[in-house]
Amino acid sequence: MLKVLIEREIAEGLEGAYEMAIRQVIQAAVNAPGFISGEAFADLQRPNHRVVIVTMRDLASWQVWHQSPERLATVAVIQPMLEDEERITLLEPL
């Protein structure tokens, strides 16, 4: 099992639009082979910091989804809302 931690800094005033868009990204991911779950979080101490945690079956499943046209199209909607590039961390259980 693979956990994918995706961190994003949202531009001031675009938090609501981002939250609507990220729901669409997670909804699109549900149909991806190897997708197990996806959750989106807001940082209580940093109001523009958002975290998405995706659980995939394995690294190969993530790599296919990460480069898929479906993900690229949905993430393209989010890109203009970001202050910086998203940070992706791949995690495996110990």
C-alpha cells in the first residue's frame, strides 16, 4: 500500500474554489486502477495550506494515475489557484 501526501499553498481568496475543484480531482481518482481512498484537509494553523492524502494499491498505480490525462486535466484547474508548486511525498508503511 502507498500513501501519497500532496501539499498545496492556495492563493488568498481562492480557498472555496480550490475546495470545490479538489473534490472533482478525488472523484476522478475513484475510477483509477489501484485507487483505495482520498481525503482532503485544511491546516488549522496555516489557513492557505491544504493537504490531500491518497491511498493507492502500489507505486505503479500511483504513477499511472499521476500521469493520466484525467488527473492532468483536473489538476490543471487547480494550478492557477496555487502560490507555489504542489509538493508530493510518497510514503510506504514500515
